[in-house]
Amino acid sequence: MEPSTGTLDEALSRLHAAGPEFRGFLSNHGPMAVEAMIRNGQARTVHRWLDSYAARLEDVPRAHARITPANWRAALGDPSRVTDWTAYFTDQLAERPWRALLATWWPCLLPGIAGAATHPAIRMGHAVRSLLTDGEDTARLAEFAHALGYWAARHLPLPVAVRPAGRATPAEALAALPRITDQRVSPQDGYAQLPGTPAWLSTTESLHVPEDPEAARAGLTALVRAATLNYGRYGHGNGIMLVHAATAPNAVLRTLPALPRDLWASSYAVAWAATSAITAIYAADAPRQAPDAASATPGEVFERAVAHGNEHAIKFADTALDVAAASDDGDTRALSAALNALALIDEDE
């Protein structure tokens, strides 16, 4: 076993002794952050970071009743059943390969991407990336079951159906989005404002979503880029919450290779709806200049995020590095957006 992979498995095993949330509603970002740290060459810092982070976590919630193929619909979206859901998916993994389980449940869970501010979907993206990159083992499969269970328990559709059928690119649609009236709200209260926000639905549905799987993946890649760069200019609306407009679609993008290709276009459409919602709720009205990252390397930017310590800063830097790696023209705006997150999250905290 590679040292970094062993570190990931040790960290995941530690984290599985805690619940997926604490203080009633805050998501346990530990599994996502440590996977990002491992992936970006910071394995040596994982346990030290986790020693500090784990102090705020809470025990696994008590189980209630066994979920079965006959009764699961009644438990979908019930946060009190999260431990029941994790047990159900753990049992399922003993009977079926993880890819088959994902293909079955992805269409069921994807419409509820808005739940818990998209954190369950993000956790799933990190779990799938580790399985695709490092292969299967006990800790990584357990994390996959935990991610599925968290998503099922927090499943929450947006309050209005979004059916993109336009011609706009992600950058064009994102630039045209209106903002909700009161942005000092929780995500769920913000979602409730979307149906009454003029032009939100029509702008969201202006996106072009191609049916061809490869074109859909290219569109989703462009969406992650646009949302990351958008954070660089508008992140000061809410430095913590707006990161999810980029990290949520990137989690979906990371999951695509493990999914049947006929699910790629619908995955792009739902990821865009989540990005649109979070942007309308938390992006600032007017742009502001992000810090200059021209003299920083991607590794230095991520190391600064780890030194900063905030889990959102780490996860957003991880996504920004993906965007920067796909830019072959020396564009440093994604790295500037990551530096912006460090400054803004300092302000929010």
C-alpha cells in the first residue's frame, strides 16, 4: 500500500466513527478535505489537520429501523434516518459492485442534490475519485456507503423543476443570473425564494445541455471553470457558501467516469441547476478584483489553503487546481479565485 493511500484509509476509518453532521446542521467535511489533501500531495499534514478538526465532530446518530427495498421511499430525505441509510448501503455493497450500486441510485439521488447545501453530492465526488484512482478497499468502500447514506438522508429537490433547453454556454448563463432579494439566509430559505425571483428560472433554463455524452461532459467541465472564475469576482457575497457553486458540479464531473454514459447529460443539467441556485442565493451583485496569483504555483496555492486550515478553502482550492490544470494558456484566474477564498473565508469566520 502506498503511504499516501494508507494515510487516506486511516483518516477515513477515524472519520467513520463520527456522524455526517454536527451542531444540528453543519456537514462533516473531514472525508472530503482529507481526500483532497491526499490528492494534492499533502498527505503528511492530514492527521495533524484531522486532530484539530475532529474535536468538533459528534457521534454517529442512533439507528431507528432497517431500510429495505420495500420501504426506502418513506425514508428518503429524512435526516434522522442517516445511520439506517448507511447500514442499508453497506449491506448492498456486500452483494453488488459499487459501480452497479451507483448506477442504480444515481438517478434516484441526483434530483435531491440541493440537500445539505450540496455537501452529500460533494462527498460522493470525493469518494468516487478515491475509488477510481486508488482502487477498492474496506475504508474507501465504507466511505462510498457513508456518502450514499448521507445523500439519501438529506435528499432535497429544488422547489421548482429546472429543464434547461436553451443555447447559452455556462459562462453566459452564469453571468446573466439574477440574485434573490434576501441573501442573508440559510440555503433552504434561499431555495424558497427562487420561484419568486424574476428571471431566475428562465435564465437557468437558457443553458444548452447537449444529449451527446462527451459534449455533456465538456459542458460540465466548462461549468466548473465558469463557477470557479465567478467566485473570484463575486465570492465576497458569501465567501464560504459560494464555493459550493463550483465544488458541487465538480463532484458530479468526477463521478461521470463511473456512471453509464446515458446519465451524463442529465447529470450536467442537475449540476447546473444547483450551481444556478447557489449563485443566485450567495453571489455578490457587483464584481470585485481577486488577488493576483501570477507568481504562485498550483502547489503553493494548495499548500496555503491547507495552512489556512478551513475545510471550504481546502476543497475549493482542490477544484481550482483542477480548473488550472485544464488551462493550457497560462490563465491564473482559477488560482486567483482560490486565493480569494482564503481571504474571504478569513473575513466570514
